Amino acid sequence: MTYKNRLIFLGTLIGVLIVTYIISVIFTSDIGSKSSSYTWLDSKTAEKTIRIVIKAADNDFELRKKNNQWFVSHNGLEYPAKQLRVEDFLKILTTRSPWPVRSVNASTHERFGLEQSASRVTIYGETVLLDLIIGNEDVIKNEIYLRKAGQNEVRAGDNIIKSYISGPVTTWYNLRLIPETENGSVDISGVQRLSVYTPKETQVFSRKNRKWEISGVSVGNPNQNAVDTYIRQILTVEGDNFENSVNGADPMFDKTSIVLELGNGRIVTIRFSDADETGRRLAHVSGKDYIYSIPTWQTEKLFKNASSFETR
């Protein structure tokens, strides 16, 4: 073989080796990516969800979908759920994310906290769509171990899912007195009149020519921004729990109320109990069966002195 031919041969060989190396790197990277990128539940399948059962150490409750609205079922009672929270929870399970395989051996399940007695999320349509066992966090608490029931494969990924199953059931309750404001379907622009009735006085805020007029109390020059802020607070006020010891017919709700009149003709009446020694009140909303417990810091937003609306 001449020197020239030898150079051609070696050059060709080097080229083949480089191409082979590049292909192997791409192939290996692709395999690693596919084994890591994973979704627990197909998004189309998730659309069929009608019930979610969550069982954790201190939690045992269900989320049920009725007429496209989610409710929390707990201790034999049913309450409105935060629609956006349920949607965000399902999004975690349906979004393709890094969930690398940590084990395929059943003998490791105990080490990862993935025995049958571990925390569990079961999602139902007409049948079981996903039965997910949730185990321990890793040592730095950034990742959590999960596996599907009946399967040995263990994957690890973002620990955010734990916040959904380990918090108190009240974190799932939609405790806004006007529940529709959670998704923005009720905006301040839809409020035409707000009336506040207390044993001491009556305040009426009426929209006229894009401005608020105040009657019932003396406010010489209404601060429009202050009124806007106040009405937004009424729209978004929320309790910290539901109260089951009383019902809406109790006379305790007869003294104080707030009435919202909306542009679509709807009228919402919120009736309040007197404040207790801590400032907490109970509230009943027209058309609802629930009694809301309103903490002091929220009730302070509801009732303002007339001077609060005066331009200074």
C-alpha cells in the first residue's frame, strides 16, 4: 500500500469512527431522554376524570365532579372545591416531565416508601384511570418516589405533588363567599350596587356613569379608588373553614348583611353573625347550603367607616 493510499485509508477510518461516535452519543442521549421524560396520565384520558380519591397519613377524602364542577367529599359531607387547584393537580400528572427510573425491583419498594400502605391517589373515570402510590422524599427533599399500583417500576421527580396530598383537606375547599370569583367570572365591572346593612348604619354604593355614588351615610367627595378596592375585597373575601353547627335559618344571621346587585340581574345576599370575642364571624350566602367561618383579618375588610371612602 502506497503512502497516499495509506493516508486515504486512515482518513476514511477516522471519519467512520467519528460518525459512529456521534450516532452513538445521539442514540444514547435519546434513550436517556425517553426513559426520563414521562407522563403518568395521558391528557385525553384525564378529561374523563370524574372522581379522585386521596389517601395519605392524615388525609382521606374524595374529589367528585358534578355538572363540570368539583366538590370535596369528606366525613360524609360535601363542599365546593377549588376548581383551579384540581386542574393544577391533574396537570402535574398529565404534563411530560423528567421522571427518571430509579428501580425496577420490587425488593426496593420498602426502601422508597412504596409499600401498598403508602399514600395513594386513585383517579377514576368509568374505570380506574390511574392508581398511583406515593412514597418517600429523597434526602434533600427535592424529589419524591412514585410507582403505579401493580407495577414494580419506581420513578422519581418533582416533589410538588406532596403539597397536594399532605396538606389539610381545607386547602381543597373553595371558601370564597362568592365562589365564581375564583375563576374570574365575577368582576367588579359587573357590580351595579352594593348595600351594607349593620345595626348602626346602612351604606349603599351605586354605579352611575362609571363612578360610585354613596348614600345612607355622609361622604362628600367619594374616593373612587377606595370604593373599587372595597368592592374587590367583598368579591374575594373567603373563610378558613365551613361550620356545621348552625344553618342559614338561624336568627343570628338577621342583623347584618351585604347585598350585591350584578349587571346580569343576579342578587347575592351575604348574611353575617355578630363578631365573637376574637372578631370572627359566621356567614351564609343566599342560594348556598354552607356556613362559612370568617377569620378576623377577613372580617375587618368587610365593614368600613364612612370616612374610609372620603377623598383626603
